[in-house]
Amino acid sequence: MLTIKVLPNVYQLMTTGVNVSIIAEEELTLIDAGVPTSLPRILDAIHHLGRSVEEVGTIIITHNHFDHIGTVPELRQLSGARVIAHGADLVDAPSQTPYPGGVRRLLRVPFLHRVRRRFVLEPDDVDVHLTGGEILEPLGGLQVIHTPGHTPGSITLYSPERRLAFVGDAMRRHRKALDLPAKAVSTDLELSVESLKRIAGLDFDTLVFGHGRPLRRVAHRWLEALMERGGG
């Protein structure tokens, strides 16, 4: 387990292949929830901050994919936290789950219904359905920016006060460059490019990703370089 202090009161927990961000204010806010096996690591990280799981008040989901929602049921039960996600990622019909075609078809198979519950949050699993444009309480006002492409309801969470953006899987970080989200697990890469333009218009110093380490200082320059390459 590796926990990185991104900024004061902002931490990134690197779990199995995916990140969970923790905002430690009067109450705790989690951004994303890892895979189902991440729960012990998340609880351990919270304890290492001198806090308890009961202090988790809000869980914000950047997008409705299995590696970002895995511990939501358990965390919700342990803490009573409200769960927040964009409404475009929340559907009842298996034919409309926020995955590309092949995975979506697989999740329609009747005997995989129980597995599907671990792959997607459904509308009743989420307390607040976002549309984009909302301002949430953490970090002096965390702006919800709808950045579809990886999924229909992907969001970026932007703190003007901290010049910080949590981008989920709207882009990927390689060692020396940024790239579009992986095509194999994205629903619309053309939309992803438009969303990157929206993020590039923000005033930020730091980007926090769904996978990999945060990017500081050179974050805006790296994103501009990606846009100059045409988004990918």
C-alpha cells in the first residue's frame, strides 16, 4: 500500500491497480472506491490518518466502472456515507451499462446478473445523481465538470482554491506524457478529446488520476502537449 500526500488534507491511496483519493477535512470524502478487495487497504489508510471509517461522509465516483466502485456497498454500510455519481452512468438496463460493446454484451448474459452488480452501480445505489455544474463542499468548493468519453457520465472534480483537478480516467499518465483513456474500455474517444479540451481550460497545477501517481507543476504543460498531438 502506498499513500501519497498530494496537498494538505488531500491524500492518494494507491491500491491494486487503481487509486482512491481521501480528502481529510471535518469529515472524510473519498473519491472513488477501488476494487472489492481494496477495502482493508482503504480502512488501513483511514486509520493511518488518525481517522475512522465512520467519519466518511461522502463517496464521489468519477465514473461507474468496476475498479472505481468496488467497495461502495461495504463503505456505505460501515459509514452511512452518501454516494454521488453522474446520472448518465446510472442505468437500470444491462444494454446501457457504461462499458464499450463487448463488455456490455457480456453483462447482459442472464447468469452473470450477480456479477453485474459488482461491475456497475445502479440508480438505487447512489444517493445524489449529478448532471454537471454542481459545487460540492470539499476543498472550499469542488466543481463537478462533466467530462464524458471514457464513460457517458465521467466527471472531473476541480478545486479552484487548490488549483487541483481529480480527472479519474479522463486521461492516462505515462512516465513522460499523457494520453487518452484506453480505447478498449472507453465508450467514445471523440468525446474524450472534447472533454480534455474542457479540462485544459481550467487553471490547475496538479492532476490526480484514477491510475498512477499525481502530476504536479508540469501538469498543464503535459496536457497542452497532449492537445497539440490531437488528443492522442
